[in-house]
Amino acid sequence: MSAPDHSLRHQLLEGDEEFRQLYEEHQGFEQRLEHLNQKSIPSEQDELETKSIKRHKLFLKDRMQTILRSQRETVATP
């Protein structure tokens, strides 16, 4: 992530409630995924949950990227 994007992401975490909620949910899924990946022999349910979490994380990341892109365009427009 570039420095301007990092700065913009930080600003959004501070000032945009939707972005902050998306980020926190994404982080929660990341922690759950790490927990599931630590199991030496995951159950079928664990594997299904892992796939579901990955889909949700991708959706959240896409939404956050959309917000970042929109903010970049707003800042770039004179």
C-alpha cells in the first residue's frame, strides 16, 4: 500500500463509521481464519467455515477498496 493510501486509510478509520466497521469485521474474520488454520486436522465444518470466511473477507476488502477509490477521486477532483 502506498503512503498516500495508507494515510487515507488511517483517515477513514478515524472518520468514516462504515469503513471502520468494515475494517473491524475484516480483522475479526482474519483472526478467526488464523485460529482455524492452526488446527492440524480441520473438520469438514472447519473447511466450510474457512471458505465462508474467505468469501466474506473478500467482499469486505472489495467494499473498503471502493470507499478508498471514491475518496481518492474526491480528493483528486479540484
